[in-house]
Amino acid sequence: MYYMIYSEDIANSLTLRLQHRPAHLARLQVLAEAGRLLIAGPTPAIDNNDPGDAGFSGSLVVAEFASLAEAQQWAAQDPFILNGVYARSTVKPFKKVLP
């Protein structure tokens, strides 16, 4: 089943985010290579694809896991959580309908 992981950044997270981005992306790449990643990306802090110094307010990941507990465990081990980029993450089941 798919699960939605919505994570919210701490204030002024850009420096920390850039520092830990390679490790964060590496974990997502593992999901992608396994065919389990539906979508992933950051939420810009302003209404612009390239928010510059404004940075990002969080991220959304939708991926396939065996259970809610497994998705929660995966989210808890994200380098952005472990290194203080994210203030919190919410994990919920997700049912893909379209496209």
C-alpha cells in the first residue's frame, strides 16, 4: 500500500537542508530503484519553483510500504529528521486514484 509522508521544516532550515540533502536523496533513490516511490519533492516556502533564500517549508513523499508501521519507521530514520531539518512528519495511508 502507498503511504503519504508529509514533513514540515523548522524555521530557516535551508542551510541544514542543503547539508543533509545528499543522504536524504540517497534513501529516496533506493525506494525509486525498487519501484516503490510514487512521488517525492519539497514544498517551496514561497510561490516559486526556485524559492532561493526563502528555502522550503517541508516535503512530500508518497511511497509503497508493507504497513503503516514500516512507513513510520522509514520516515523516522530520514536524515532530515535525524539532523533537525524537519520539525515533524505525518504518515498516513494513501490511495492512488488518478492518473
